[in-house]
Amino acid sequence: MGAVVSCIESVFRTIGNVLMAIVNGVGNILHAIISGIVSFFDIIIGFFTCGYCGRRRRMGGSRTMGRRRHHTTTTSRI
């Protein structure tokens, strides 16, 4: 009798594992799709705000694109 109960328990455990694998697979697929959409919008927003489109520049930001500083050093004889 104990072997029958053990067999039924293992069948239910296997069914539970299969269902959890299906749920995890669907969750991973949805996560990948949502991450792809977020990355796409990040690229689009970065394109429109970084100066490539419409020649807009950030005001007050730490990034200075297109501006180069030339440092010159002078030496004097004493």
C-alpha cells in the first residue's frame, strides 16, 4: 500500500514541476519582450535628445559634445 501512495505522490510532484516549468518559461518570455521594448524606447529617446535629430543640445549637463578644449603650456626661462 505504501508503494502506491509513493507512486501517486511522485506523479503529483512531477505534474507540479511541469506546471512550474511552464509558468517560469512564460515569465522569462514576457521578461525578454518587455526588456526589448524598454531598450528600443531607450534608443529612440537617446536619439532624439542627444543632438543627432534637430541639433538639440543639453543645457547644464556634464556632457559636452562637439566642444574640445586645447590646453597649452608655456615654459619660461629664469
